[in-house]
Amino acid sequence: MKIYATTVAIGTLVGLLLFVLLAPGNGLAATHGVTVARISLGPGGVQGNNHANYAAISADGRYIAYNAIASNLVLSDTNNV
């Protein structure tokens, strides 16, 4: 359980650090040719109706995965999970 908690804490810290460093408006993303996009929005840009957690970022920063409890992020979600 300790390893899991440490992994989650590190993942959260890395996600927060990337958000702060690459946030639009601070100039860092633009100077490095980086695109910052909010990925936790549903169709039409709607805010999720519940929380997301357990973020994971690939080694090259290209892919991000997360667990979301929100039920309105995927169109035609039929498994209710």
C-alpha cells in the first residue's frame, strides 16, 4: 500500500508541476513550442460532473491518462462505469 500511495503522490506532484510550468499565460509553453490542452472536458467543452484523479503521464509527456468519476465525459457511454 505504501508503494501505491507514493506512486500516486509522485504522479500528482508531476501533474501539478507540469500544469504550473506549462500553463497558458506564463510564456514558458510558447517559447518551447508546447501545446497545452485541457483534457478533462466532455463533448462541447462541458465540465465533468464529478472528480478526476490518479493521473499518469507517459515518459515523453505525450500521453496522459486519468481516472474520472464524471458520467458526462464520453458520448454514448453504455457501461455506466
